Amino acid sequence: MTEPTTTIGATAAVTTVTKGAPTGPSVWILESGEECEGGSIVGVYAEPLLAADDILDLLLDRALHAKLDLDEFAEDPDAKRLYVSNGTDWISLTRHPVTTRRRLAG
């Protein structure tokens, strides 16, 4: 019976990340890994809500196999980032700006 609560909590966390995001082209990069082993890119998205299904899959997998506490969401408003960790495994969704033109030296 905790599964619907888990889904609602994860979706709410992803939604919160979008508030206050600066305008301009950007991508959201979803990564997962282990603290001592590094990580890998799971996907790149034009909007954070497009990553919701992949985030939920990662969260549920970690919760079932690594005892991840799904209530440990932490948002860093300066970096526009969603980060979840159980001390060993981590999942991160971070906004990165996209360069659309070359800067002129000056």
C-alpha cells in the first residue's frame, strides 16, 4: 500500500525542480551510480517531467534491492538539481545549459 505514496512523492519532487528554472536552452541529465564507483548517464531530457518514468524505475529498483528510503529527497535550488542517495547508491537529475552560439572574444 506504500507504492502509491512512493509514486506521488517522486512525481512531486520532479515537479518541484522545474520551479524557478532560468529561461534559455537547457537539458536535464539523469545519472545514477555508487558513491565510490562513479556513475553513468541514464538519459538526457528537454524537460524534467520527461524523466519522471525513468526516475521512478530507478527509485523502485533501488528501494527493492538497496533499501533506499524514498523520503530522502533533497533539492538544491541553486543547481536546479534533484538528488536521492542512501549513502551508497545515488540518483541525480541536474539542469545543464546548452550553448547555441559561439561566444565572441572581446
